[in-house]
Amino acid sequence: MDQQHSEHGQGHGTLKQYVIGFALSIILTIIPLIIVLNDLLEGAAAIVVLIGMGALQFIVQLIFFMHLREEKKPRYNLMTLIFGLIILVTIVGGSMWILLYNGVMHH
């Protein structure tokens, strides 16, 4: 019974991991907020930075809060995540394609 308890405990992060993840999440949220509110970047540069910060935020969430790196075989969570990402990219990419090429987002 003691062995099962210790195996179950491995899926949880330490307080230090949660604090680091939380701090990184806050920083990766504040940077784009400052950029947008102060008009530091415009156009494509702003979009690239915002998407980059969003992607980094996503990675931080996976590593520090969802413990994806600690998963043992088989990697069902990873496979589900990849499938979800494919669907997300398809929906967002398709929506952007439609908006861009139907004149909705043209200036």
C-alpha cells in the first residue's frame, strides 16, 4: 500500500514548481498586455509577439501544471493533446483564412 501511495504522489508537482509556473504565467501575460496597451508594436510584429507569448504560456501550462513531461507510457495524454492541437489549429487557421480572404479583416 505504501508503494501505491508513493507512485500516486509522483503525478503532483512541488510547491516550487507551481510557484515557478505561476510566475512565468504572470510574466507571459503581462508582456503582451504592456505591448498592446502602450502601442509598443503594431501590425505583424505585434501579432508575432502575441502568438509567441501565447505559445510559451501554453508550454508553461503543460510542463508546470499538467505535468506532461512526467507522464509514463503509454502517452495517452500526449496523443490527446496533439489531436486537440490539430483541431485547434484547423479551426483557428480556417477562421483566420475565411476572415482574411472574405474582406472582413482588410483595411
